Amino acid sequence: MSRVFFLYKNDRRILIMDLSSIKDVNSSIEIIDSCEETITRLPLKSALLLTDVTGTSYDMLGIERIRTFSRNISPFIKASAVAGAMDEKEMVIEMLEKMTGRRIAGFATRQEAVDFLVSFAE
């Protein structure tokens, strides 16, 4: 099953990047690469992105890749949310918000993040 896919809900298209339960940084980087390739094919300021980091582990290499990813995709993002953003992951979200100048909403569950993203008008 792909870890980068579109979810359609309430006439909204949400791009899911599922990093949940990934413990190997190289696997995470492959998923991030795939997601970046998908997003950069979309129109500017059009993507609703949900990143699920529930149960994910990462190291400095993974954090650096997510920083580069966030910088590269920012022009394409309409709104983004993170599911499973607890504890130290909240610090990473804050760093990304400062770096990109955009809000990245953090939620405990994927459903909460989806509900947030579907609230954005087309």
C-alpha cells in the first residue's frame, strides 16, 4: 500500500503522507521524496497536506530532509496538518512554521487533521 495518496472527503482532495510507525529514516526519506514529487506537480497554493507521524521515529538526517521538503513544497501548500504530533514532534512543527512562514496545524489523530483540512474552501 502506498504511503502517499489522495483522500477525498466533502469534495476536498487531501494529500496524505503516511509516515506512521516508520522507524527507519531511509524509509521515511523515500516517502518524503515521493510526496514532494507529487506536490510539486500540483498548482501553486492548492495542496491540502496531511502528514501522519504517529509512532514515527526520526534522527537529525530525517529532520533535515523534512526541513528541505517543507521549504520546497511551501509554494504549493494551501493548508497543512500533522497527525500524531506529540512531545518532541511539536518542537519540529514549530521550527518548520518559523522556517516556512506558514501554519502547520498539529492534531492527535488523523481524523482530527482531516476534519481541519476539509474546512478549507476550494
